[in-house]
Amino acid sequence: MTVYDPSDSVVTATLDEQPATRRAGAFRRLLRTPLGLASLVALAVVVLLGLLEPILSTHDPLFASLEHINAPVGTPGWPLGGDQYGRDIWARVLTSINVSLVSALIGAGVGISVGTVFGLIAGYVGKRTDAVASWVFNLLMTFPALVLVMVLYPVVGSAYQGMMLIFGVFLAPGIFRLVRNLVEGVRNELYVDAAKVSGLSNLRILSRHVFYVVRGPVIISAAFLSSAAIGVQAGLAFLGFGSTQTPSFGSMTSDAFQSIYTQPVQLVWPALFLAVLNGGLILLGNAYRDVLAGPQSTRTKKRSLHEATVVGSATPRTAPSRSAGGLLSVRNLRVQYPAPEGGMKTVVDGLSLDVQPGEIVGLVGESGSGKTQTAFSVLGLLPKEAHITADVMTLAGDSLLGKKPAALRALRGGTISYVPQEPMANLDPSFTIGSQLMEGLVKGMSRKEAKEAILALLDRVGIPDPERTFRSYPHQISGGMAQRVLIAGAVVSRPKLLIADEPTTALDVTVQAEILDLLRELQRELGMGVLLVTHNFGVVADLCDRVVVMKQGELVEEGSVRDIFHRPSRPYTRELVGAILDEQTVRSDRPADNASRKDDLR
Amino acid sequence: MVRMTRWVTAAVAMAAAASLAACAGGGSASTGTGDASSTLRLSIAAPPSNFSIGNWSGGDSTLAMSVYDSLIHREVDGSLNGGLAESWEYDESATNLTLHLREGVSFSNGEPLDAAAVVANVEVLRAGSSTAQNLASVSSVAAPDDSTVVIGLSEPDAAIVPLLSNTNGLIGAPSVLTAESSQLAPVGSGPYTLNEQKTVAGAKYVLDKNADFYDAADYPFETVEIQVIQDPTAVQNAMKAGQLDSAGLSSEDLIAQFPESEFTTGQNKPSTVGALWLVDREGTIVPALKDERVRRAINLAFDRTAIAEGLGSGYLNASEQIVSPTGGAWDDELNGAYDYDVDQAKQLLAEAGYADGFDVTMPSTVVSTKFESAIGQALADIGVTVTWESVPFQDFYSKVFGGSYGMFFMMNGLGGSDALDVNASLSGVFNPYLSTTPELESLLAAANLSQDEEAFAPVNEYLVDQAWFAPLFYITSLYVVSNDVEYTSPVVGNLTVQPWSPNN
Amino acid sequence: MTSFILRRLGSGLVLIVLVTAITFFLTFGAGIPVAQNILGPTASADQIATLNAQLGIDRPILEQYASWVLGVFRGDLGTSYFTSEPVAQALASRLPVTLSIVLVACVITLAVSVLLGVASAARGGWLDSLLQGIATISYVFPAIVLGIVMVYVFAIVLEWVPAIGFVPLQESFGGWFASIVLPAVLLSIGGVASLAAQIRGSMIDELNRDYVRSLRSRGLSERSILLKHALRNAASPGLTTFSLLFITMFGASLFVEKIFALPGFGTYGFTSTIQGDLPAMLGVSLFSVAMVVVVNLAVDLANGWLNPKVRVS
């Protein structure tokens, strides 16, 4: 962070470098992708041909020579031959390229201008303006093209430029929506407010901050809109809506179509160039989009529904027999991910821990310590890309090493279960609470029994009206209630081991205490072992029997709660304990959002 | 000429310009309308507008002429025979035409077809939007008795009898003559009736044979299916897939696509004339055209044989006359009147005071596209610079009548009689300024009076000599028929289904 | 709910009035000489005047518009200038053609896109490449070329289907299907490319969400998660894309109708525009806009059913 200078927004400094390098990087990266490079080159060639038309063209495109009717390719002076009227196909191709390019420029240009301008205004100003603008653009988007042509044709007639101008407006809604959403999102970001506070005018804010965010997607849309404009003009010309004096790929296709059986090769030329233009623009847009989205979208080509499984270490440091028994035993756990630059990144390195039946173990560390990754490896919920090895991983006497995904799945819910951090994000918004909770159960018992069990449990976890909650959708209940629901879901099949991942971090302070009490009670009632992942020592002090401290993927220290608190032996542990000031622990990690949780490589 | 009225949609449907007078093709046999061999499947390029008497406007008259009968029949070989009128004759002054009607004919709804019915029809035809102009010389019509009708003319008109053999002479049931229903559901006495259940207006028309028709033997097919297909390639596809029995071909190269084992191909009789219509003979827009030397020079500028060979080998034929080679007015020698001679053309232009040539703007339509370069080149070679102005077809007529152009390229359908063809060339869009000369008038009067086959030869000669127009070619369009049918190219095409018969 | 539907229909009505009025006045302003075009090159001024009167074209513009509007309320959409066929009748005979093609194309598109999109979201690898491949083919090869090849192979060489023409469903199911299957497939190629990619993207997003992990933690089968939960949530944006596709296909059917000589709605609209056949144009506009309104409404209602948060209760 730079020093705060009132004359210039703090944010500009950081924002400036980011997009700049991003953009330069993006373009260079684009050139490195085979698709991006190929399409850029192909498009460049075509554009160049069009620009060089005055030099390259062999005849006037409208000139027809009787002797050259259906002349074959390679006739001297007629490189691509003559069409059925005796006109020079090569000359017509060159002119048509320019017609297409002009169509693209006008159509996409108008579309982007209109869409961007209104999108910026609507997104930034919001409220009424936004509502009206959105309604209008929605209208434009769904306006049937046929009617549009019908309405315009009497007015615009055969001039394709006029037609494209107006069509451009109808291409704007996509851009409008894109820009508007982006702007709306950015508007709510802290730094824009900060900029406003520091006294910058609205216009300045818009132009500097917002534009950077919008630039990439708009460029992509430009490619798609250009392709659409070219397609529209070609289609209209094919149908005969254009002037007879304007050669274009559409009219060339239509002419060739008439002699399709006798001179099939004449269809090749307009088809080829349309393919290059159309395909090139779309593929370029796609390639650029992939590049902007980041390496992970292009990298993981092979997906799998199944999660990563744990395999036994190649070189175990611990003899398999030397396990402390008990509920959960983990020795020398290592979790690695392929790094974008190549090689492997290790997020958990040689971790060992035990959970005895009925024991609550706290797994503590800062963000990036690998505690969540550890928990998920035990659950078997890490993505396929993860490489997980361990010398020992035993759950209730059953070794998890080398188990197939199906076998692991059988354990989940029954033997081992999970309480997540963000309650609302962990409920399927499209299904009622009841149906979601029921799903895991009905295989073991009848529907009626399952429903009764869940209702009873909902009551047990402190939900005031279990029936109503059962029928409700997730968005109809509060965060605290959602967490209770999830806890209910986790314990309904009486698991032996419960893994709770920061179960109270996302809740209001008052609710936190209630949830913790609930967890404690349930643990006692059911005799579960609990692995509680948290960064909050207060929670640890409240609930845990033992503590395991992690830092940067490695085990730092472990021991009973008392020992850790009163006699921390490692300096890091001492630091952590000393950092507990009071009950008001401010969150130090970012609010979890969906994408970042999954890609948590910390 | 009534025939030309469907150019709008036909032309716009992008049929190759030269084969606009395509033979009809067919519908789909997969619907199983009875015995396949007794169904004739044809196609037309644009849907008909209006079945009611006097309002049929369409390049293809087959549908109308199948459900209605005409007073006079035009046979496949071009001769005129008795239809609803078994015989007819003019009086001395050639201003009264007496028709002797066939007896015992009634309409499909049971109404009798007698003189009163014919009179009622003629009155309607005289006022009909498509027919009034053609029958302008009819001044009266009367029925002295039940089977005789006398048509009175204001002046001799040789076109009247031929007109009564096409859509200008159709007779429909009097009770529904002006009813709205007859626009889509005609009531006639023709060789076929419209099967309203199977017909889909604008898409497919199904005709069932009328067993009571007096000449039923001439119409061997039990069913006729006519499909509307705009796109010429689709027509070809349908033909190849066996869904049509007959179709037009737009170029010679296509013949190879239809193997002899299954198809027969050939040339039709002349159907259309393509010409530069030098309409501004008063010199209002293009002063140069007032001088017949200029017009002759224009005629001399074209190597018609090269154009015909180059642009339409097999179906374009050089011509310097606007009448049909099958008629009496045609003179082979006149085809040498303006042999290609650029020098002489330039000389004539110089004599007329246009040594440096002149500029002219001509409309570019879907019909002219194919010929524009050849025409432009040829005229440029004698010093006339052409600027082509793109005109959507629906604006063409109004622009010509509005005085935008002094000359233009267009095609005109041949009607099977010199009187009709000459009349057509001297009216409507082909003569928007109604230019005429006293000599022409007297020649026309004499021709109309004479009953001779060659009555109009002098008129033709005059028109060629005065370079009234610059004709370029006539079209003998190409056809392909499936070997399941036999086809004889008619002198007047797109008239009835008589040219086809089952091949047994 | 009812008030929601009524409101939407109401605003749809406003839209229809707006669009048809614009069409009417613009076409009028273009001044196409309809009578002349019907009668052809040899028509005299008298004949033109007669026909104008017959068609009612010589009345003042507002009177014509008013009489059309009143006619609509009576269910009378006017009569085509060029074919004398009542517009309502013409639409009634042409809509089934285009609807057949478009609906079948939609079914194909939906089925293939969901299959491909879900499978490639779940598996990746060669399925991703397949999807890319289809998409690329659809941008690169114009429909015309593909259409020609298809007609040649299937109709002319193999004779499995007719090359042209439409067989109504009432007549024969087999015949009907054969006559529209090629055009429908042609239409659906582009649709599959975009919808499948969209579904794939949405599914991948959904599968990355937290609730999926929670569901897994309760031991749910992969199939249940994929097809019951993820797909359901991914369906909403897919539905919007699908509705746009439907509308686009309705317009694009014009091209396949041309290639296969099908007497459809698109061709009717196109021909009437070129000719300046105002009653037909108005009928087509009215119907197109009405259809868009209905489709949008249906999508919103479906979205409400899929997505409890936006339900209008």
C-alpha cells in the first residue's frame, strides 16, 4: 500500500499497475495460445487483403466478361475464376471483405457504443434510470429479427450501411447488460466509495476505475458482435435484401447456390472467407476470454466428479503399526497441488494427529496454515487435482488409504460428517430444507421414519418451528437457523467423527455462543469425536480437549488445551496465544466467496 | 400483357433471369393421392393472386385455366379451336364478333353455362383489374339467344380472339362472379376442380379431374398437384428426388445432372423476349432517343449472337424483333437488319449530333443483372455511358412511369399471337409515354382489320426499321421431365396442363 | 401470480401495438406502388385506380390503420393484397410449418445440449473437445453449405427424406417427420453450440459451489448431485439462453424454408416485406411480437418454478 495522498486516490495506484500488467500479460498470453494466435493471424490476413484491395484487385467487381463465364480457377487475370455472369471472383472477394469489415465496424461499433454508454450510466446511477434502461434493452434483445427487417426495409432499402447502423442498436443489449452488471458490482466496492470520499468527481471515478474492469469483457464482446454483424449482413444479402450493385459474401453465396450442382467450387470462396471471418472472430473472442479468466480454466481439462483419494505414502516415515489407535489416526499427511508455473505446491506437509473417541480436538492456525485442507482430506472432499499421501489414515480402525471413492462415500454421513463454515452457501437454494436433509437418509429407513427423525432433530438443535422450517427454502431462514439445520444434517445419522470447519465464524456474535453450546451438548449426547478447525482460540478454550497447531502446512505443536495455553513450548504458539486480546476477535481472513474457497491453495 | 404481371415475386425469388418462363414442376407423391401414374406434379414460382374472373394476375395461368374453361381453346401446337364457343366469326366491319356457344355445359355448382352467363362474365372482364386494359376495345356484349353471344368492338382489334383463349376469356359461375369466395374458391366448368381440402393456399394446389368435361380425353391425368417453390435450386432438388414430374432448367450445364435413363430434357418454344426498351422516343429525359438514328445506332452496338451464346447457351437466341418466331409477323431477314457494326453505329451517332456519345441511367433489377455488363460494354463501345441504378423490383414500375428512365432492359412474355405481342410492346411500362406516329397508327388499323396470319408483318417491319426498340434475344427455355410423363412443348406456355400426358 | 401474468400480458399488448403501428406507418411512408406491382407492366392508370379502391389503399392512412385495428379485435387480420387470402388463414396454414421445424429443433437442441453440457462439465477431456468441435463447425460452415450437403446425401442419394415440401402432421406422422427432420437438424446445430457451452459453464460453476460439498459430505451419490441438484440450479441461466434461441430460430427458419421449399411463416414474412403486402406484414409482426411476449412470460414462470427465490407469490 502506498501512502495516502489526497490528491490522488490510493486505489488508483494499486489499480493502475494491476490492469496494466494484466492487459499486457493477457495479450501476450493470447498470442501464446494456439487458437488465439491462429485466429489473430487468419483475421489479420483477411483484413490486410481487404485493405490492399486497390492494389490487389484484378478487375472492377461489377465488370463481367462474356468469355469468362464460369472461368476456372487460375485463368490468367482471373485468379479465382469467373462466376456465372463472367465477373471476377477474386475482385468480388476483395470487395466483399471490405463490405463485411465495414458491416462489422458499423454494427459492432454502434452496438458497443450504445451498450457501453448506457450500461455505464445505468450501472452507476442506478435505480429509476437503471430500471427504465434495462426494460428498454430487454425489449431490444427479444425483438424478433424478422419484424425488424420488415420494418426497416422500406426505410433503409438496399443500403447495407443503414441497415447495419440500426441493427447495431439491436446488438447492444448484451453489452449493456454486461457493462451495467460490472459497473454495478464495482460501484459497491469499497475503493470506489473511498475515492468518492476523497472528493473525486463521478466522471473521474467512472473513467478510471470502472473502465478498467469493463475493458476485457467488452473487447471479447466486440469480437462476437462483429461476427454477428457480418453474419446478419451476409444473411440479408443472401436473401436478396441488398443492392445488386454491392458485391458481398451473402450475394456471392446466393449466386453460387444457383449453380451449386454445375459449379460447386464457386461456393467455396464466399464460404471460406465467411468461415475465416466468422470463425476467427468467435474463436478469438473465446481464446481471449479463456486467457482473461486465468490459467485454471484452461488447465484442468480433465474433470472428474470424484474427489481425490488418499494413497499410502511411497516412503512412509512411520511404521504402520505405530498408530495411537482411537477414532482417527493420521500420520505424515501430505497434500499437494499442481502449480500454474509447473511443479507441485505443497499445502500440507507431514501432518500427524489423533482424535480419540469422544474427544474434541481443535485444529488451529492462521489462514494458509493448511488446516482446512487437512480436514477435507480426511473427509475425502478435496478436488481431483489434489495429490494426497499419508503413511497412516485410519478411521475407526478402518484404513482410508487407497479406498475407492464409492467406499469413501459410504462412510460419509454415517461414520464421518461435516459442518461447514458458511451456512447459507451450503444449502441448495432450490430445494426445501426438509427434502435436502431427507435425501441422505431414506436409504436406511422409510420416508416417514426419516421425516420424524429429522423433525425431532430440528427441534433438538433449537429450531422453534421444525415443521415450518422443514418446508421452508434456505433463503427464508436466518443464518443462525441455517447453521443449526446443517448441524442437524450432520448428526442425524449419528456419526462417529464430526469435522466442523469454523462453524461459528460466519455467524453473529450472539448466535456463536448458542451454536457452540449446541455442539458441546450434541457431542456429549452422541459421544462423537470432533475435529474442530478454527483460528479462534476463544472457541478452542471453550470446547476443545486437545489442540493441534499448524503453520504453513506443518505441524507446530500439539497437546492438551491447558498445556498449550499455559505452557506453549514453541515460539509460534506463544505468539498465537499472546495475540488473543479479548472476546472481540476481528476476522482476519476475507469473507469466503465461492470461487476462492475452492481454489484455496493456501 | 397480362402474362407479365407476376414478375415482381418471380423475379425477386431470384430465378435465373433467363429461365423465368419455367415449365411447371410438381408436388409430392408421398401424400398418396390415388394412382401415382395418373397424378401430374408441377411447380410454380409464386402463388397466384386471385381466382375471381378478371383479376387473375400471374405469369402462370395453369391453375386458372384448369378450373375455368375459356371461350376459345389454344392447342399445344398454337392453333385456336372451339372451347365454350364452338365456332365464331366476325362481321364485314370486323367490329362484331359472334360466338356460337356449346350446348349442355354447366358449372361445377350446377348452374347452366348459357349466353346470359357469358354476357355476365364479359361485363365483369371488361372491368376486371387485370383484363380491362386488354379488352378496352369491347364496347358492348349481348345475347340474342341462349347459345349465341355477340361482342361489339369500338374498332377492329385482332387481339380479341386470341385474348379469349387465355385468362381474358374465362367463364365463371354468374352467381358468384363478384363474390369474395370466388377469389380463393373458384366455381368454373373447366377440366379440373380445385380440391379445397387438400389445397393449402399459397403453398400447394390440388386439382381433381372433372369427368363431365366435354374434352375430358385431352386431360388424361386424374389429379394435378401444383406446388409453390420459389427457389430454383429447390426445384432442381425436388426434380432429382422424384417429387416433381417437370421443371425448367436455368442453364445447359444442368442437363448433365439429369441422366437420360430417368429424365428427358429439351428446349421449349419461344416464350419471352428480352430487349432494351427505348421508351423515351419523345426525347424528354434522354433527348438523344428522339432521333431514330441514335436508336438504330444502339441496335447496331450489340453482337447478339455472342451475347446469346455467352450468357445463355442453349436457350438464348439472337433476335432483332419483338414478335415471336412462331408467328406470321416474324421475318427471318429482319434479323439481319442491325448486324453488329460498331463503326456504323458511331457514324450514325455522329450524324445525329452525338459524336461524343451521351450518358444514360438505367435501372438495375434482378432481371437485368446478368446482362448488365454485356449491355454496358456494348454501349460504351459506341460512346454511350451507362450508369446502372439499383432498383428494388417493387419500385420498378413506378419509377418508369414516374419518368426516371429513358430506356431500360426488361423481358416480355410472348402471348402466342402477333396482335397480343405487338399490343403489349406498345402499352403499359413498355410505352409509358404513349409514343406513337400516324404511320404506326394506320399500320395497326390495317393489321387489326385483316384476318391474315401475317397481318402484323408490316407493323413489325416498321418497328424494326424505326428502331422503336433494341431487341436482343428471345428465350427458348430448357425443360426436364421425368420419363414417367410425355411432354410436348406448347407454342403458348404456362397455359394448361395439356402438354403433359402419362407415359405408359 | 395472476396479477403478474396480467401485468406482463398488458405490457406485451402495448408492445404489439407499438410495433405494428411503427410497421404500418413506416411501410406507408415508403410508398410502395402495390397495385402497380400486382397488375404488372401493362396496367393502365384506370386499372390501378380500380385496384387501389378494391384493396382500400386509397383511403387516408389513419382510416386504414384504424380499420385494421378494429378488424383485429374482430379476429379479422385483413386480406393479403397479393394473394387475396385472409391473413389469418395464411398464418394458420404457415405457422404449423415453422413451428414444427422450430419446436423439433428446440427439442433436439435441448436434448443434445443438456447431454453434452452436463457430461462435459462432469467429465471434461474428450467431451470438452467434442463440444468445441461442434461449436467450431457451427461458426465455420454456413448453414447453406451444410444444408446443401444434407439435402444431397439424405434426400437425393439415399432418398430417406423428401427434398422439398411439408407434410402436415394430421396426414401422416412419418411423412411429417421426414419432411422436417433435415431443416430442424440444420437449425439446431448453431443452437447446440451455444446452449451446450452455456450449460457446461453453469454446471461447472454449480459443481464448484459449497452446497455441493455439503451434499457430498452427507454421502449423496454423484448422480444425484449432478442431475438433481446441480442441474436444477444451473437450469435457470440455461433457460434464458434457450428462450433467446427459440426466438432466434423462429427468424432463422426463413433460411431453411428457402432451401427446403417449406411454405412457412418466415417465408411469408419475407415475401410480404419485399412486395409491400401490408396486411400480411402487419399480421406477421403482430404474431411475432405476441410470440416473444408469451415466450418471455413462460420463461419467467419457469424460472420462478425452478428458482424459489424469484417466485412471485
